[in-house]
Amino acid sequence: MRSAGYLRNDTDPEVFLEEAKNQLQRGENIIIFPEGTRSIPNTPLKLVRGLGNLALASNANIQSLTLLCDTVFLTKGQKWYRPPATVTTIELKIGDYFSLETYAPESPRSIRVRALMRDIQNYYNRILGYE
């Protein structure tokens, strides 16, 4: 994992936040799956606030991406080491851009995080057909 440049998310949250901020300050990108776990098929997403906290602490805007698979793959409860019997095609779609300046800079961070994550959750649930 380390040789691939992955950030470990099973460490102390403050250590993870600092490593992520450093990576962003170096101009690198971070891919985050904001549910905090794998998705359950045909179920609206419920996102956790880690993405919002990291974005605000790092002053990093968010570019949304969607991975679409033509087979059910890597869902919650499915063994990651048991791929589907058929070839899986994954399509990457670039989505909405979430600029932090639109989230009331004068408001407390906790309010800004909640608003940001509400908008991201609504966006994904809308494009996935849950709203």
C-alpha cells in the first residue's frame, strides 16, 4: 500500500488528516470514497463527514467522479477477492465541482462541513436515481 502511495485510513485521524493535507499541498490528488464503506446496491447513499472535514482543513475544492460498472462488483458484503465470472467494464464520469467558497466562509467549520456533505450526498443520490 505504501509503495503505491496510498494513505492509510486506519491510523490516528489526526495523522491521516496531516498526511492528506501534505499530499494536497504538494499538488497531488486524493481519491476518497465518501461513504466510508462500500455501497449497498439499490440503496441511497449516506455519506460520512470525513471528506468535508479534509476539504475544509486543506482548503481543497472537490471534483466529483462516478465509477459505473456493468456488473455488480465490490459492493458491501461481496468478497473483494472474488471478482465476477464475466469481464467487468468500469466507466469513469467527471461530475460536479464543489467550490468551498460557496460554503459561507464566516460560518463555523462544522456548519460548512454539514452543508458541503449534504450537497454532495444529494448530488450523488440524484445522479444515481435515488431522488
